[in-house]
Amino acid sequence: MSDDTPSSILHRVFGYEHFRGHQATVIQHILTGGDALVLMPTGGGKSICYQIPSLLRKGVGVVVSPLIALMQDQVDALLQLGIRAAFLNSTQDSAQTRAIVQQLRQNTLDLLYVAPERLNNPRFLDFLETLPLALFAIDEAHCVSQWGHDFRPDYARLSILHERFPSIPRIALTATADMPTRREIISRLGLENAHVFVTGFDRPNIRYHIIQKQSPARKQLLTFLNTEHRGDAGIVYCLSRKKVEETAEFLTVNGRTALPYHAGLSHDIRQHHQNRFLREEGIIIVATIAFGMGIDKPNVRFVAHLDLPKSLEAYYQETGRAGRDGLPANAWLAYGLEDVILLRKLLNSSEADEQHKRLEQQKLEALLGYCETTNCRRQVLLAYFGDELAEPCGNCDACLEPAATYDGLQIAQKALSCIYRTGQRFGVNYLIEVLQGKSIERILQNGHHHLTTYGIGADLNTDQWRSVFRQLVAGGFAGVDIEGHGGLFLTEKARPLLRGEISIRLRKDTPRAPTDKKLTRT
Ligand code: ADP
Ligand code: ZN
């Protein structure tokens, strides 16, 4: 195959016209002997990035894959294309294994898929050293992450590849692209010199919007569904089972077919609801995060969150279930002060070790940053994954209806000094009542009507103050007491603000998302 090029193989062997995203660059990089970390969403076309170099380079390409069940399928598909592929895993008997070893010795394989534990077997490594090797591909590389769901101890030991085979290029691939996971992959696999390629995370047909939660937020949800999604299928995510049940019932009473889905329901009921969602038109599933994995319904027109997702990755995955057919779809999130307080409290009370806590903290800041941003949401979201979007997208709330901001220094100072003067132990509702100068018993008992901050915020209504406090807590100027009362205290970050050494712009919240710019379907 000496005259072959990546393009000719793409056409002749795979039957595709063009490379997608960074495929061509990644392949070129591997061909010249470089290491790579490739981040692409599922279905983005990662496999070709190591398959084509394996065909072009001398020797066999060794692919580490954690999913034994998928190896067979992948190998079958490659054989169909005329590629000489095989796998080695624990499901085979010794005759099968011997046959493959024989093929390897004769140098008649292009690709060999192996389970990670195989590469921690010294005898197998010795054997590999006797063979010409094209490359190592480490698929599902996020399995090295101790904090992830898919942690595989055998993955963590794969740095051995670099030590034993320093001249063989390695390519790690994953769809999990957040920075902490990425850093962990790089350090655990010894990929410090690898080139990082990120593409394909944008879902341009999904319109992102976030509205300020009013209680109960399900009324806002209903308004949104009635104006934009009459008769459409979609998913509504809530944090608790109880809220799932209540919301499903509320939507049903209001004329929609809404079915609950959570881990407290029997397997049969869950299956039944899922099947109806897949087969019938216009079904709404109200679910905890237990719903959605492996669900492939192309015409989900909206994904709504009544509570904050766990992280930006979770948000990206959950909203990503909308609009798989490429037609316009909405990702709608109701977000409010209580969410911020809850998450800050959870983080503070976390019993994880320091390193893990720092990671949780980073993830939370990223999520809150996304919710509070006045810049293009898609740019913020993609930047989190390291996938750049050069221009504002024009298809998110921030682009369609830019949020007004105002100089918030004085107001922030009032809020923060009220926290300070009342002793850094009261919750937001109380603080707002002091600021507004309410003469309620609790305030009088505490003598807080004598404070200089008493009544200095009477010009703002409660919603406006809640918006200010939310932004201050989200921005990390105030922390939340973990003892359960939700008392606010000042953080280091509050000082320069109180002293007026920095400025702060606050967002003017509007209770409703832009509804005049409906999705247009062409
Ligand atoms: P991933 O591993 O990233 O989930 P795959 O490598 O399985 O994705 O590719 C997803 C699908 O896209 C496969 O059907 C694959 O054949 C197809 N595909 C990959 N690259 C191209 C391309 N350049 N042109 C057309 N189809 C492609
Ligand atoms: Zn935008």
C-alpha cells in the first residue's frame, strides 16, 4: 500500500468523501510519530483517527478498549471493510488466542483490539516488543480518571506503554472533554508532549436559554411549553423523585402527556414509560438523571431543567439529547438563588479529600459561571470543553436578547455589609428583610433595627435583592454556612469589593426568557 495516503484510504477503504473536523490533522500528526489526545463527542468519528494511521504505518496498531462487548462488533465491521483486524480478550479459548498470536508473528494484522488488563501482563508486553508496532490507541481514555464513573484501575497503569515503547506513537481518545479529566488523562498516561485536538462539540441547532426561577418554577415551564412546544416530545429533569412526580402530575393536569421516570419506580413502569416516549408522539418524560443514557430518540424537541444539573458536562450531555435530528430544539433551564445556595452548601460539606474537593469546586464554578454569564452561552459552554467558537452563536438567550447590566458596586456593598453587621450567620430572606427595613419581630429581638444597614435597601423589591444575592453567592463573594441554616458569610473575595477597590457589574434579571423569538422550523 505504498502509494496510499490518508485520503485515498478514506475513499477506497472506508468509502467516505471528506475528513471531518480534525481527523486529517490528527492522522498526519500520528503518521509523523507524534502523540495525540483526541476529544470528540460520541459519534464524532474518533476511530478513523487511529485506524487510518494503523493501515499506513508499518506494523500492527494496538487498540486498548474497555468494552469487551464492543470489540467483536468493531472487529467485524473492520473485517467487512477488508481490514485485517482481530481482538484478544478473556472470552476467547486458547486455540483462538494462539491463532491470533500466529497472525501477529506473521505480521498479517493491521489492528489488534485488547482489553486494558492485557497490557499489564508482562509476558504480553514482552511479546509485543518482538513485533513491529504502528501505534497504541487508548480508547475511552477517561477511564483513567479516578473521579469519573468509568474508572478502570488497569487504565491507570497504561503509562507503562510510554516507558516500554517510547518511540511508538500513542493516541488517547475520549468524549469526556472537561479540563480536570483532560489533565488527569495527560498526567496518568504521560502524554505531556501530546498534541490536544478538540472538535465537534457544538450542537448548533440547540438553542440555550436560562431563566430566573420563580417559585414554583413549573409555572414558568408550562408557559414555555405552551408557547414553544405544543405537542412536542421532550425531557424535563428534576433533582428529586418527589419533584418528578409532582411535575409530571402538574403537566398532566394542564393537558400534556407527562410520564415520571426515576429510580424509585419499578423496572416495568420505567420500561413502559420509556417505550411510550420512544414510540408515541408528543410524550414528555419528567425524570431524574436516571433517564436518558442510551436513549436515542431523534426528535426530542426540548430538554428542560427545573434544577441545576450536576456539572457542565452533565448539562451538555443532558441537553444533547435534544435535536439529534438536526432540527431546531430548545435547552431550557430555570435557575435561582436556592440552587446556588444548595450547591455551595453541598460543596462545603463534602467529605472528599482536598484534591477531589478542588475538582468539585472547579466544576461548580464553571457551572455557575455558565448560568451567570452575560456573554454567548455557547461560547462559554464550548470553551469549557476547549472547543473554540470564534463568533457569538446568535442562537442562545444572551445573543438573542442580551442581558442588561448595571454598575452593582453600591448594591453589592450594601448586601455584603448587611451580612457582616448581622454577624455572618443569617440566611438570605432575613438579610433582605433587614435591608428593606421590615419591622418584624425577629429583627427587633435581635436589635438589628439599630444597624446602619437597616432599611438602606428599601428601594429594591425582594426579587431584585434575591437576584443580587444570587450573583454574589455564585460569584464567590459570599459563602454558605454548612450547618443547615443557609447562613451567609463573607469570603476573602468580598474584601476588595467592600473597600471599593474593584468594580462589579450585575445582571438585570428578567423573569421570562425571550418568547417573541420562537424557534423557526424550516
Ligand atoms: P466515535 O468513536 O467518535 O463515537 P466513530 O468513529 O464510531 O465515532 O464514528 C461515528 C460514525 O461516523 C461511524 O459510522 C463512522 O463510520 C462515521 N464517520 C467517521 N468519519 C467519517 C467521515 N470522515 N465521513 C463520514 N462518516 C464518518
Ligand atoms: Zn450565543
